[in-house]
Amino acid sequence: MKKILVIGPSWVGDMVMSQGLYKELVKQYPDAKIDVLAPGWCKAILERMPEVNSAIEMPLGHGQFDIKTRYQLGVGLRKAQYDLAFTLPNSAKSALIPWFAKVPKRVGWKGEMRFGLLNDIRTNKKSFQYMLERYVSLAHPKHLMTGTGCLGELEDLPFPELTLSQSAQQALSEKFNLDVTRPIIGLCPGAEFGPAKRWPEQHFAVVANQMIEKGYQVALFGSAKDKEVTSKIVELINPENESSVRDLAGETSLLEAIDLIGMCKTVISNDSGLMHVAAAVGCNVVAIYGSSSPKYTPPLTSKLAVLNTDIECRPCFQRTCPKKHLNCLNELPPTRVIDAINNFDLIVRGS
């Protein structure tokens, strides 16, 4: 039995995509015991991955070095006697713990000052367009991962599939007064990266009002930081539709959000961690891109509509609009999102 330690990424979306690596490892080592070191805010994601044996909470926040704590954590992990370690972040500090833990084989991509800390360093990252490819390729011997296409097409790779709890969903529907007889449209209007990824609140509200009039109910998801955005959307809901809207931003844990998003028929999301959660629980996903691009971290699902404008200045990958107009988002009309939702409905009726 292979005992494997993974130093997981720090962001929700990246953690969701990392499941592709765990799936590939289980395929190669069916009896593998995979433990993942992760920030506390990502542990809920790992709890819904059947491939993961244990989620070990990282006691340090994002960006903290604290070599003493890293040394103590690594020494504490020695007793597990791991055979393999995979370091998914690119930083030198993330590679310290497997080294301190004396894991004999330590795999990862070339990053900042990691020679010696890792002893199986991959240097051809640009051969793989997608983050999922880069994760999955680490599970294979270096000499086989030599060029573009060596893993096949993106759709051939193991996509994330988070498990859901039906009992939790039932309890949550009662807690938040959701009508289980009506389809739910989920809205994820936040974006941790910055305003250049956020579709306007008034556009979300137009979609919400029209979908409610078609018989849907609407649930808004996000962290407490997104409450200002979701509150603005709720304020724009027509009075006769207000009873069909639930603003859940900041009201749920991430684990609860996973189960609630799993109850949605379709989710409309900016490029965010919750977009990847929606894809991994099987929702139809309408993914809206402003300053960013799906060419590296697209939602990993076949039930997908990617929407963006084609103005010449996007994607700029900036947190705020350098030109001060946000036209890449403002000029993406609600009608395009509504058409995408309707197309999903037509596919279901035609199947």
C-alpha cells in the first residue's frame, strides 16, 4: 500500500481541481492511502472526495513562512512513513514540510528555490495548458510526460466529482425554507480576485427576475465578504418575486454550500471557487468571464456554457479594470445568460 502525502493548494477552486490527481493516483495504486495537507477553509472540499483518506489542517495562513512551525509539522508527520509526496503550490515554503517529514520521493513542478527540497522536479509545465493536466501529469513518471497531448484530450482526464449528502440537503432545505418541488437557480456573484471578475449586480437581478417568473426559485451563494454584492442583487428583485429568493451568502459553511449548490439545476457564476464546486457536483454551469480566461482553469464539466465578450482588451487578468470601464462585463447582456439557461432546458427536454 502506497502512503501518499499531498501539500494541497490554498484556493477553493484549485482544491476542487486537485481531485483529478487523487483519482489518477488511486487508479495507479488502488490501495493508496492519500492524506492532504490543506488550509482549514478548504477541508470541507476534501471531506467530499472519496479518494482522500484524511485532511490534515495547515496551521499557517496563506503567505506565512514560519519555518519553526513547518519543521514541527514535518517532524510530526514522520511517523506516518509516507512513500510519496506531491507539492502542488509553487512556493519554496510549501515544499519544506515533505522534506522535514523525510518523505523519500517528493514530486512537484519547478518553482521558487525548490531544488533539493523536491527530488522529482518537473520543468515542462508549459507542455500542459490546463491546471488539471498539470496536476494529473504528476502522478505519472517524468519520462512519459514529455510533451503536449501525452495525457490525451482534456475530456479524457478525471474530472472532479464531489459527493453530496441527501440527509444534509433535506435538513438544509428546511433550514433555509427552500421549496424542493421547484427547480433552483444558483447565483454566485462574488469573486475573491477582484471587481474585474464580477458581472454587474443589475444583470444578475434581471436573470433572477425572469427565472422566477418561469417557475424557478433563486439562491445566492458566497462568503460573508460577498454579502454586499448579494444584498444589492436582492434589492433589485421585483417585490412580487422576493419570496422566491434566498440570500445565503455568509449564512452557510463551505460544506453546507456544497450540498446546497448540489440542489441547484443551474448555477450562474463568475470565475470563482464556487464555479468549480458547481461543476463538480453536477450542475449545469453558466460561467461568466471578464478579465480572466477559461484557457487554464475552465469549469470541468460537460454541462457548460462559457460566456464572455470579445472586446480587444480582454483578457487582461487584472483585479480592477485598467481602462476604468469594465466593458468586458457590462457589455455581456443578461439575455445571453437567459438563452444559455433555456438551452440547457431544451437539452433536458430533448433527451
